[in-house]
Amino acid sequence: MKDFAARALNQAQMKGATYADIRIVTRTTQHIAVKNGIVEALEQNESQGFGVRVIANGAWGFAASARVDMREIERVVAQAVAIARASALTKTRDVNLGARIEAHGRFETPVARDPFLVPMQEKIGVLMKADAEMRRVPGIKVARGEMEFQREDKTFASSEGSFITQSIIESGCGIVAMASNLESGEIQVRSHPNSGGRNQVTRGYEFITECRMPENAQRIAEEAVALLSAAQCPSLDAATIILDGSQVALQVHESCGHPIELDRVLGTEAAFAGTSFLTPEKLGNFRYGSDVINITADATIPGGLGTFGFDDEGVAAQKTDIIKNGLFVGYMTSRESAQELKLGHSNGTMRADGWNRIPLIRMTNVSLLPGTWNADDLITSTDDGIWMETNRSWSIDDKRLNFQFGTEMAWEIKSGKKTRMLKNATYTGITPQFWGACDAVANENSWIVWGTPNCGKGQPPQVAHTGHGASPARFRGIRVGVIK
Amino acid sequence: MLGPEKIKELTTQVFALSKADQTEVLVTASERALTRFANSYIHQNVAETNAEVRVRVVYGKKIGVASTNDLSPEGLKRAADTARVIAMLQPDNPDFTSLPSPAPIQNVETYVERTANFSPDQRAHAVSVLCKKAKARGVVAAGAFTTASFEVAVANSLGVFAYHPGSLAEMNTVMMTDNGSGYAARAHADARQINAEAIADEAISKALKARNPTDLEAGEYTVLLEEYAVVDVLNFLDWLSFSAQAVQEDRSFMKGKLGEKVMSENVTIWDDGAAGDAIALPFDYEGVPRQRVTLIEKGIARGIVYDTATAAKDGVASTGHSLPAPNSDGPSAMHLFMAPGETKKSEMLKGVERGVWVTRFWYTRVVHPLQVLITGMTRDGTFLIENGEITRPVKNFRFTTSYLAALNHVRAISQETKLFHEDWSNASRSVPAILVDGFQFTGVTQF
């Protein structure tokens, strides 16, 4: 690969590029899906290719090809340079990447059991057992389970002298039970360990075992059936709500992770993903949340879905303060955007979805740091409130201010105890007001790094895999329930 | 472009490698380029060449799937071997009947050479039209211009061989002032049909009208939904309601409703993958010809779409709406059309005493699938309508409303339609604007 990369970088410079980098990527994914006792999907996919990113005439160009052979280099590099020269037609200034970066290294995800070496029968057996447990519960219409494994081997080299190799392994799994009652027009789902099909991490098959899907299958099936006849979550203008850790993780993802992407802030995602309410003048002097809110972007957390050794610009993984005691103090940056705000250097968050996409600023592991409360005390100290658990729907505006989330299950809390199950719970708010209303965050005993394997951004579309550490948290005066 | 002969060669190689009872090969290939602009200059500009072979093998009722984009003999062998190993390891799928047999497929010409050959300079010049117009009018331009050629081919060991080449050109833009924005987009198989000037003018005009939005209380309003918003309604009906799998799993309102009135009498929706005025694909990913399926006719539920698996369950024939195997999502109505009405958009506006003009929706998500209850935001041009005229821009709303209920309160439908291509799903939609009573806005944001 070294020769291949060197040839491409040399060709780019010969054709007039003032900067060039190349990523050579092979991605293998394995997907297993079981539904109602049948193995519905069993597939293994591999995708390989290389992408060359250049600056020529002061503007960006990128071209990529699946044909990883020496003959293809010349065509792809020439295409990238031609594209860069075309980009220069509308440029207002030259691209500035800041100080030269020369990095060398290798990163490998540590795994106890390589998921690609685990026998297929074992994986199918776990899913089938969980599936059977769910379908034993009367009233379950659909039981589903899935596992997803990914291995990505990538080489990065740049005309500044960087040469980096990484092998990143991911493991994910989840089960879902669905119950329905057409007569009452009701449909309810429960998931484990997280919604959206699965939870995912950068670890080996040991994560799948720890998720204990068969052991949790009956519980979620019974909860799905019980929800059919549960009371409707009331509509309240100002309620106390306690969110479980997985829902807090998604709240962080949507209302903090996205608005701190500096490319959004600077307008370069305006046409699709949108912009951000966290405009540059707010950096260092905007109260984002209450004093108990501390958020970091940390690509070094072991096992996090946003964990790696180097980003796709060759910048080493870092931990960055984002919100400190409620104050907004940091963005996620790239080399170019860091220069635009005169922030010195990139904090290493440029990530590309495979060989055929350019890197964009993407979340690493954006986490709400643990607070001081025992999780149980959040409930026992609440006189009147609602516990909400496991995301069901999520939506937020294009500046990341107005949001509405729904959860699979909720519980009414009266005098410090969960009293009755509630269905179709939703809550809504405005981001800084919502985080400002947080009065308690549970401690490290209930802090988990959740994975979001489906974060969309960019044109052409890219899907990023991001991590979010979170524990349960309590919020006061929140608008709840819009379903009549 | 690989071309049909090269693709046939690839599929023949895979058939020779496979010892399965039945074998299917899906080949997808594309040359795709996208020029992206923001802050009125090109900031991302990319191109990619890719081709993938997806192999599905069947041993009795055991099925395995593997794919690769390494088209060398070694790569194809690896994919065929992996598919075989996967199939042999799994239990029987009692629902599987057979891969489909050959059937005549309509030829649809949607490949335009000049789109396939569109150069970076041509895209940059088209984008520069938008950027220059934006600067001249004091607004900021963002957006993307895509040109692509693609090939889809399906072959199986029962004799199916289906091949379709196509092209796509798509431009979208958001034009922004300090506190308002406007949107416009067009898609067509022929890049020459993408009129950058018209797109720029539409979005700039709207952005300027949207400056200084004012507060308007959330609540129930009559809404004029532009085509950009209506396409979202059809997307959710495809995903939640029109698929046989959703019906079979009790997740769709269409269950038990065929022949009954479910929407307003002026609403007719059908799917037609062979229509020349769509971004067509005349067969599905199993090689079955796509049938024209009437889903809603004058408000009455008439049909749903099938792939071979869901069709076998209901004892009917596939309508040619499969997604690539292995498919947990069920069939998809990828080429939806909503029938235009007889009223011009400007005339529809005149009939509104008090309402809201919505340019498009954003970040829409399912709250309740059976009710098609959706939450989302308005974006890029939201206006108050009073006495038949747009009177002022308003801050964007959050809505939580049933799209099904909305289609049951359609007062008027526009003569004009727009064609859309959905990047994420590769679907195409042709929709008019609609005037809907009783739309529920449940919140307001700060801009």
C-alpha cells in the first residue's frame, strides 16, 4: 500500500496539486437478521477502493474508484485535480489547512473475540433463542433480532509525509418485540439494549454476550404487550421528566453533538443538514445548560463507537471540552475550519464513510459526563414526574433548537415511586432551555457509552457511527405529550 | 459504464462458480459526481466510480448473500464462496418458494449520454450561475448539483436477465439572508433540463420574502403544501403503509381497507417504475418487471406492492417491488406518482382565508405508524396567508399531525407537479402541491 499511496501522491503533485491525501479502505460487514423464527437475512459484504483528495488552484477536488490498481491511479488523480481546478472557478479565497501535519502510526481496536471468527451457528443460535423467548409471550406479532459486525482496514497518506494504518472493528446487536391491536388502532414496540435495531460499539463479540439478549427477550415482549393497554401519557405544559441513559445519549447527539460541528456553524452544511444556533460569538460566553452539564467530545474512550487512533485527515484522536459546568467552550473542528475561526489546530473529528466519500466533521464520542446522583435517587426524590425510556421518535430543527422526542415506554412517578405504565410519551423543548432545566445527572455507576450507527449527513449522503456516554438525568418544567 | 455484455460476462462467471440450486446476481454500477456549494462558492467537489456484484445462492430453502466490488475473478469467487458458506450454515427458511422466472420487461429510455459525460467544468459553470445571482441579490447560496450514470442488472439461474442503464441530474439550493431562507430543487434524467437560472430565481425570491419572520401561534391551520413538502408525505406512505409486509405485520392502515375510502376523493396515487417521466427502473432487484399499481384511486384504497416473498404469503404474484436481497424491509413503492389537480397554485392560494404556506418539511419522524402520525419542522419559506394572499413570513413550526388525516382533508390539488429523486432510497416521486385543512402545528422554533 505504501507504494500505491506514494504513486498517487506523487502524481497529484506532478499535476499541480499543492496538497494531496489518499485513503485506501477495505470494509467488510456481516449482517444477520432473524424475524419470527426465520433467519431473514444473512449476508457478508466487502467494499474496497481508494479516494484521493487534492488542493489545486487553491480549491478542493476529490475522486474515488473501486479499482485499486496502479493503472487506475493516473485516471483518478487527474480527475481529482481537474475537479479542484473547476472548484476554483467560484472560490473566494484559497483553502488554508494551517500548519503542516506529519503523523505516523497504527491503531487497532482491541477485541477479546474477533466477531468474524465466531462461528455463525453461535450467532444465529443467540438470535433464535431471543426470538423464541419473545414469541412465547401472547400478543407478540413480530419478534426481530439482528447482529452487525464491521471491520474497516484503512491506510492514510498525505503529501505532508503522513502514513497511518488503522483496523477498526465494530460489533452491534439488538432485539425488538412488536405488539399490535388493530381494533384499538394501537401498535407498540420494545427494544433491547437500544432502539433503532441495535446498540453498537468498537469492541469484539464479547459485547454481544454482555448484552444478554435471550435473558431480556421475555421482559421486553411483556412490556410491549402491556403498553397496548397502558394509559396514554398526559399532555402537560411543565412536567418533571427523568430520561434513561439511552435517551439522554440521543438527546446529546441531536441537541449538542450536531450544533457543535464547526462546518455546520460556518454554513457549509446549510443546504442539507442545516446550520447551528451555536454561532461563533457564543464560544466561551454562552450558557448552554445548567451547572451540572459537562460534555466532552472524546475519540479515545475505549470501546466507544466514535473511537479511533487518527481521524481521516491524519490528526490524532483527542478529548475536547465542549460544555463545562453549563458553559459552551468548544467545537468539533477540521484542519480547515479550525483556521477559519483561528482556533490553532484541528481537534481531530474529520471522518469519512468509506473510500468513496470525503471526510466531514463528525461526532466522535460526544458524552454527558457522569453527575453525582445514584440513579435510583433520581426517582425517589421526585414527587410528581414521568420516567421515559428508550427512544421511539426523534426530530429537531435545522439549527438544532426546537426538538421533540418520543420514547417506547414511560412510567408515572408519584411520591418517589413508579406507579403506572404510560404509552406514547413525547417531550419537546428548545435546546438551551432544556439543558438549563437539568437539575440532576446520575453518576458513573449507570454511565454507559451508547452507539449511534446511523447518523446521516452530507451530500452525497454519508452515515457515521458515533458514540455517546450518558447516564439517566432529570429535567424540570418540560412540555410533555402532544398526542391526544 | 460496464455495458450489458460485460455484465453478462460477470454474471456468467458467477453462475459457473456457484453450485447452488438457484443463483441470483445483482450488478449495480455507477459513475457519480457532485459539486457542492456553500457561502456562494464551491467547497466540496467529488466523483466516484463503483460497481458491485451481489450474489444470492439458494440451497433448498437455505439462502446466503454476499457482495463485493472487487470484480476480478478472485473477487467474484470470494463472493460466491462466502454466499455458499453462509447459506449452508443457516436453518431452512420455510417461507422461501423460488427465485422468480423470466418475464417480459418493458424497455424504458432514461439514459442520456450528455448527462453521463457532464464535466466538472460544466457543473461548476452551472453552480456559478447560482452563486453570481445570489451575490447580486445580496443572499448566500448553498446547495449541490449531481450528475450520474448508473446501470442495474439482475440475472438468475432460472433465465432472468434484466438490464437497465439510466442517468440522473439533480440540483438543489437553499438561498439565505440573515434571518430567512428559500429552497428550490429539480431532478431529471437529462442534465440539460436543469435550469440553474430558474432554480436560483425561485429560491432567491422566496429567501427575500422570508426575511424578518414574525411569531404566529401554533394550532390548527389550513396549509398550502408545496411539492417539496408533499414528497415527504408520499415517502412515509411508501415506508409505512403501501408495502405488503407492513400490511401482513399489522403495521399499515391499509390492512383490511382495500375498496374502502381512506383519503379525500380528489387523491389518486400510483406506483409506476416503467414510466418514462420518472427516474425509471422497469424491473425490481429480483428482476421482476415493475407493474403499475394503483394504490389510492379517488380516495379509495386499491392496492399494495409486493415482492416475491410477500406475494407468496398472500398467494398472489409479485408486483415487482423488491429491494435488494436479503431484505428485511419488505417491498417498496419506489416510483410514486400523485395525480395533479386542475387548479394553479396561485389560484389555490386565493381560496385561503387564513392559513400557512409551507415550502418544505424537515427532519420528519414517525410518532405512530398506524395513524401515519408524523412530527417534523417546516423549513426554508413559511408564510402566513390571509384573504388569499401571502401577508408575512412566520417562524418555523413543529408539526405533529397524521399524514393520513391530512390526505383526508385535501381541498385542492395543483396542476403543476415536480419530479424528485431521493438520494437515500434511490426512489423517484412526482407530486403536485396540495391545499389541506386542519393541519396541526404543535410548536414554534426561534427562527
